[in-house]
Amino acid sequence: MHELAMVRGIYDVICEQIKGHKVTRVMQVRIVAGALTGVEDMTMKLCFEMYVQRTPLQGAELVIRRVPVKVQCRICGNVYETGIPFAACTVCGNKKMKILSGDELYIDSLEVE
């Protein structure tokens, strides 16, 4: 369950960001998670809910925006979305590609009081 380690990191970043500000409550945390991160939404939300108990983030809603895998063919330059496992280029059939998106994991924004 690597989601717990991710939640720990997210929590640490949020605490660092709100330190020094007059934040009384974090109401919502919006993250962006690419398909390649392996994040399971329900598991991530449950880990978050458990981890933030008795902290300034208790009760905050975790919202996850998913980002699909987008790749570029290294031969013809075609850009396309693919699943896992990666599909061959939809134009030339090549399997050599560069990942453009789908591996990101970051905090997009916080809603605070």
C-alpha cells in the first residue's frame, strides 16, 4: 500500500505550506495523480482520512484529479493517449515512445479557512 507513503508526503508538504499563515482549518486538498502512479482513489482517500485524524487536516476532503497517460512516438512524432500496457503508435505502429504525462503526483490546491 504505497498510498500511505504518498499521504505522508502530502501531509508534510501541506503542514509546511500552512505554517506561518493564519489557517484554522484545511477544508479541501486537491491533488493531481497520473495513471502511472498506481494510485487507487479509494485507498488514497481512506489512507488520507486515517492519517489526518487528530491533526489540523482532520475532516478535510481529498479530491483527486486523474491524468491519463499521454505519449509521443519517437519515430513519427505522433502524440496519443494510451493505457497500460502502452499501445503501439496509432500512426506508424512503433513501440518506442516518450512519456508526456501520466506520471505526475502533486498538490494542485488547498481550500482553507
